[in-house]
Amino acid sequence: MKKNLAYMTVILLAAGLFTTTLRAQDIHYYMTEHELPNLVNCLPAPPDTVGEAFTHDIMRYMWGKAQRLDPGRLAQAKRDAIWDLDTVRVIYSEPFGYEVDPVKTPEIYRLFVNGVSTIEQIRFRPKAHYFRMRPYARFHESSIFPQDDAWLATEGSYPSGHTIRAWSAALILAEVNPAAAEALFHRAVESGESRVIAGCHWQSDVDASASAACIGYAVLHANAEYQAQAEKAREEFRRISGIPSLKAEFVCDFADWTPADEEVTGSTQGFAIHDKYAFVLHDKGRICIFDMKKKKMAANFMLEGNTSHCNNACFGVEKASRRSQFPLLYIASCGGENCCYVTDVTLKGSRIVQKIFYTGTDYAGTIDWCLDAENGFIYTYGGRNGDYKLLKKFRLPKLSDSDANGEVHLTDADVLDVTRLDKGINIWQGSIVRGRYAYLPDGYPPYEGFLHLVDLDGKRITVSRNVTDMADEPEGICLADGYAYVVFHTSGEPRHSKLWRFSLQQ
């Protein structure tokens, strides 16, 4: 369904092929005009015709006139001035990323049309109360729509109805698709600027309109009927976008499967599943292996040659030999040598068969390692806590790629792709990649915890599933049987590694 909607919008509107199909009787208002706040009582009055604020309005009016010299920007201002919701929903479908359409996305369409129509009623009382003269009229000039100047002058300019519509559209659609929020709000800002360029509104009209939309949206958000429709719209979006529901289900506390006389040390860290076995790694190199079918511990030992943090673990496809019990297990040290320990593990012990290092740039401090095993890629993952995060993609080395020391040293020249996330992730924990998506647990108490789904093609977080209610710290992650399994660390109690799974079904 995703298309080049910007191109479509220009062609449809410019060619006159876009027709209004929405009728007044098709709109359902969640609230009446008088159930919405009276902006006269909560927004400042527009600036007087003297003073610094009005001087700024004049300067912005002159700026707008200069923008008309740009044919592309002038055309956009004219498109933004079309006053019907069908045009608005086509325009905002582009930053939303999907068509808002009565046939293809009826629940999103219904939320959009009824929600925007409800919020935009908030403009009536302040327009009538202040009846502010429009810029083109004050300067005895024409707007970019001289044929409409006479009737436009019969309605006050404060606030801007078009801008309220734009911000209402952005707020409602961002609630459905949070990953598109930045693009939607950027477009709303442009829509407001279009009204200044048109000469129909002062900058202070536009500024007040953004606040007006937020006020209306906040009040509307408490309406039960709106909330019910919003949930239908979000569910529809999950279906059309292929985004998993991430519905949570508690699996077990591994302490219940661990004999009382077994020693378990080190905080819970990496986690992996192969066949019926679950592998729980602990700080300083302990590994506990559980039989998921028999619900009992199958092995418990210290990894040979690995006393690292063991922050993450992923199974690959290659085996160390034909006699190997499991595929190679890739364990992120996250400190120490800051490498990936490629490990041949059995129920009786382990041995390191390769070390992978990255000697490139951009990371601050430790890095993690994770795999897209099915497609043959390995990723470094890190950044700066509370700041940017980077995922760098490399071809997954084979054992035969090792040097004489059993090592592989990746450099910037080996990087195939980079995904930079400047915000949205606080603390990186475990990680795994499958195809275009990375699954990234984040956080630790007392901070909020999340399971992020990152679109590596779109370079953005698609979903952030709050996992704070699990109470413990999210750590390692693996994908199996249609679920994302995440192990949680209980502070001070290494035996209590708690396993949750999150549905990957839509």
C-alpha cells in the first residue's frame, strides 16, 4: 500500500482529477462546538497594531510575499489552501506513509475525518470575537487568491482554520503511526507557513492555531467514543503495516526449573533458543541451559575463556564441525575485549573457535553484537547512553575467514549499512535482527523499559512496546516460533531469570 504519495497528490490536485466525495452528512462529530474549550478564555488575544509582536507579524508577512517568488512553494501554498477534508487527507497521507482512504483504510479514515472535523470547530468563537483583519486587507493588497479576497475578509483571521486542520490531522495520524510523527508535524508547520505566504494570515494567527489544535485534541482524547475509534484505527494500521502486536505472555521463572543445589552467579544477560533448549547467559561467563519441553535444567557451567559481561547471544547457522551439537553461538562481550566470542557450545562445555573485532569509528565505549543469521549478517550495536544509537551491518564471517590467531577484524571498509537512531532508545540491552527489522530491548529500573522494533530500511523505530510493568530489567532476546522471547534480570537474584514472550503476529 505504501506509494509515492507526494507525487500522486501533486498530479491529482494539479490535474483537477481529485474530486470531493465527502459530504456533510458523512461527518460524525464526537463533541459539539460548545463542548470544546472557548479559546477566548485560554489563548492570548492577537497582537495589537503596535508593539514588537505586531512588528514580527509584519516582517513575516513580508517574508511570505518573498516566498511567492519560488514557484514550487507558491504551488504548495495554493494546494494547502484547498478547503475540503478529502484534499487534506490526501496531502497528509504522504507523511503518514499510507493512504487514508474510505475503502482501503476505513477505520483510519473515519477517525481522521470525524476527529479533524470535531477539533476544527474550536476556531469559530475566537474568529467571531476578535474579527481580526487579514494581512492582505490591512495593506490594501491582494492575497494569492484575489478572486476570494472579498469573502475572506468577512471572516476574522485569528486563529487560522487551515492551520488548526493541519495540526489536528498531524496529531490524530501520529497517534495511529507514531513513527511518522516527525514527518507529520513538519508538514503541519509547512501548512501554517503556507497561510502566511498566501497573505491570508498573520504569523501570530498560525502560532495560536497550533496551540488551539492541541487544546482541542487533548479534550477530544478524553472522549470514550473517540478512544474506541482510535483503537480500531490502530488495529487497522497494525494489519496494513505488518507490524506485530507484541502481545505479552509470561513463560517462566527459570528459578523454578533450577535445582536448589545448583550454583547460579552473575546477573542475567544474553539469551538464545535452539530447538528445545534455552540458553541463559550470566555476567562473568556462566551459562545455564534449560530443556523447555521437560521444564528442567539441562546444564550449568562456566564458559571456557569467556569471563565477559555476555550481554547478548545469538545462534548462527554454521557449526564448528559435523560433530557439533549446536550451531555456533555468538556471544557479545560488551566490555573487556569488546569482541564477539564465536563459541562451540554443548551440554557439557564450550570452547571459543573465533573472535570477531570491530576497529572502526563512531561508537562511544562498549559495543554489542547480534545476528541476522538467516540472511548471513552480523551487526554491531551501541552508541552513547541516553543519546544516539548505531547499528552497523557486516557480512557474517565464516570460521575459514579467521587469521592465524583465530580472529576476524572488521573495519569501516566492511560496513554494508548503518542505521542511526538519534533518540528513542536509552540503554541498549540485547538485540537481534531478522530481515529489515531489529528487535531491541531497552532500559532498566527505575527507568522505563521498552521492546523496540526498528525498521532498518526506513531507519526509524516503528514500535516501542512498554515493558515496564514486567518490573525487572529486559536483557537478552531471541526469535522463535512466532514470538520474540525476552529474558528479564531480577536485581540481586541471578537464579530468577524471568522469561516473557511477545507475539510477532499482527
